[in-house]
Amino acid sequence: MQSNTVVIDRSVHPNKIIFSDQFNVAISFIDRHLSEGRADKLCIITENISWTYSDLATSVGKYANQLLAMDMVPGQRLLMAVTDGPEFIALFFGAIKAGVVPVAVNTMLRTSDYKFLIDDCKCTSTIWSKSVDSAMRPAISSSSHKPKTTSTLEDFINDSKTANSFIEPATTNSMSECFWLYSSGSTGNPKGVVHPHRSMVCTSERFGKTTAGLLEDDIVFSVSKLFHSYGFGNAMTFPLWVGATIILSDDRVTPEMSFKLIEKFKPTVFFGVPTLYGQQLQEMETSKPDLSSLRICISAGEALPNNIFRRWKEQTGTIILDGLGSTENLHIFISNRPDNLRSGTSGLPVEGYEVKLVNDQGNEIKEVNEIGTVWVKGESSAKLYWNNPDKTAETMRGEWLNTGDMYYRDAQGFYHNAGRSDDMMKVGGLWCSPFEIENRLLEHPIVLEAAVVAKIDGDGLTKPAAFIVIDPDKEPSEEIQQKLVEHCREALAHYKYPRWFYFVQELPKTVTGKIQRFRLRDQAKNLG
């Protein structure tokens, strides 16, 4: 088998992925397209520039050589705080081709956050976009670990102009350390998640191509940014794997931004998150954007409420495929399919992954409709959490990953979200899922967003508390609160209605739109 190649055996089910002994993943995602005749095909488009597959390959080579000219050597880490654009993809794969390990981080952090990341990952070099400059420079100055070389992206690109575009790929294999992503921090401080070369091949083939059905002719647009595992797959590895075209933007995500780019570039595949889909539906009450180019939409980050699925299909005629994924598994491993979906669920295990539910005693749950923790086994799992052996041991159990997500499985095998293990609450001795209550609240026409957390009452007992964003034309009142209580009690078990309602302007979220419930739990402790 030729070095740096991968073979997909589609004669077996699920498809078997076979890697050459020497394997550098940059060849499969970048160089391969030139030999397969896509050199002149449009690869990446933004509002200002466009790159062909040949342009991307040239920049990958130049950036790889420039990193080596900075005295980086294979195995060293490059912290990159780079906004979405062709340069992100070229720098990321340039590092991999040179054997350098890219560590892609959030571009919207504070100085203290970057200081933590620099000290945590012990990077040899740091490259950042101009928009990150005011936060990054003082972080470098104050960090205990000092990167050997630092540069803005703009200076790095300028320095690379005279670099050679040809480079032999570094000698690696499918299980060599390839790249890091940091977890989103929805449950506290982010953790460095270390992935091997094979991970992105497996997610791209298993979910991107086989499950979601991405095609070479597709134009793909994702609102999730490239530094996050969801956007990483949506807007980089999936379209590159099938030879499709990518739309990128570093603009702040809003319904208006998404509609503008959809109308301008006519994507066929759209990746969003539940919060944005809800905001888009609200915007569509007063505007009628042209979304006719879309053939399929996909959602992850949090479970998609059935109410949003239904309204989106009514408004656009397009389905949303909801799924469950994680940074540790790189992308989605439970998903609905275009030809086999059930709204209000996360779907079925993606082909090539094994999923089981585990109870508090560590035993597998075989019964239907019984809540347990999701464990998953597949070839895209991370190697470890950097510098965190206790968390690695807790989460990575041999070939299995303990995701911490609470689900139950129905009689047809579809998985239903019940929240995170640290979001679940016991009310009157019975387990209560915040997602079930949130889903019911979202069915009320006045509620735009809802998050439910556990709160201790005056007797020391746990009860649900709801943080609510309502229609801006309405004013919070006791009457509205009572209507929401009645709305919940009409459809939920008697103990599941919220005992407290807090009306807020917005909910705290990660950059990917995931609600940070740990912040709401802290707030609830200090509220009456």
C-alpha cells in the first residue's frame, strides 16, 4: 500500500477504513485533490476572496516550510488563534504536513484565557489574527511559559511569500499525535483534547459522507467556527474529504449574517445550532429570506427541540438532521438520517460507532426508556486529555468514551436527550431531565429560549428553576409565570414543573451556542 494513503472498503458494513503504515493526513485532505483533477475547482469562498484547491495546496506547502524556517520541529505545538478564512485551513494543514501539532483555539477569549492556554499547552510558537492582538500580546507577556516564536497571522503570511510550496510530508502514522482542540468549557475550564491523524478521516467518512450524505457538488456553510469540533468538521474536513466548496466568514453569527451569506452564495448544506435556528425562525416572522438553495440542514451542540424542527420544516421545506457529538469524539456519532429520522431525538448510532447506555453502577442498560450515560466506541476518539490524567482515566475507558451525556433509548432504537450528567436533578427522589422541561416551555408561543437547572429550596430539597427569554414585545409578569406553570403541568409529570422563573435578556452560552448551565446554577443560588 502506497505511503500516506487511505482505502475505504465499501464492500463491508460498516465501511472499513484502512490506513497505510506511513500516514500523514494532510495528503488525503489537500494533495489528493490535485491528483484527482480538482486543482482548478473552487475550494473556499468568502465575501472578499476565493481559493481553488490548487491555491490551498500551494499555501499549505508555503506555510509548512515557513514553520520549519521558524525553527519548529516535528512534534512541537503551534497555538493558533486564527479567525475563519482560507488561511486557517492552510496553516492548520501546513503544520500537520510539517509534523507540527496545531492547537486551534477560540478567537474570542480574554487575555487571562489565552494566558491559561499558552501555559497549559506549552506551545513552541503562537500565531494569531490581528483581531486577537489586544488580548494575545499581554497574555504572552504575562504567561509563565514563553513561546519561542510569536507572530501575527498577517506577518506570518508576508514572511511565507518567498517560501517553497513543495515539502515532503513528515513521517507519521494514523495514530501519531496530529492536532489538539480545546473543549468548549460548558462545564468549566477547557481541556486540551489530543487527536491522532486518523480521527478526521473517520468522522468525515462515517458522518460527513455516509450519514449526512455530503457530495462533491455541494456548497457547504457552517455558522460554527473552525476552532470548535463541530465547525472543524462542518466547514473544513467534511467538504475537503468529498471535494466540495466551503463558505467561510469571520463575522459575528446572527440570523441576518446567515441569511445574507445563504442568499449570496447559495449553499446546499447548512450547519447550525438550535439557538440560531430558533433566532432565524423569529427573524422569519418579519422577513422572507431566500433559502431555496438548501437541500439539507444539520444541527448539534445541544438537542434540537421538536418545536424548532417542525417550524423550520414548515417555513423552509427543509429538514434538520439533529445529532450528538463531542470534542473527544471529534464530531457526531449519533444522528438522524435524511431517510430515517425522528424529530425530537438525536437519532441512531452512526455507522462505524458502537453506543451503549450505562447506569450509576457501571452496568449497561438494555431496557428501553431508561436513562443512562452515553458511552461510545469508534475510531475518531481522542488519545487523551493533555496534562489531565484523572480526567483521562474517568472519560477514556479503554476503547470506550464516557461522554457524560444522559440519554434514553426508545423501542425503535432512537436516542432521546435527557441532559448532561451534571445537569440532571432528583426531584422527590425521581430523576428529572432539564431538557424535557425546556422542550415543553419552548412549545409556548411567548418563550424564545429556556434553560432549566436544579435549585435547593428552603427545606433543602432540589427543585427545577427556569431561566426564560420571552418575546421582546411582552413584559414579564406573575400572570405569564402562572401560564407557564399551567403549560408545563398539562403535559409533564406533576413534580417536573419549574418552581422558580427568572426572566432574562439572554442565556449564557459558549461560542457554539451551548448553554452554560453551570453559570445559571451559580446564579440561581443567589436569587430568590
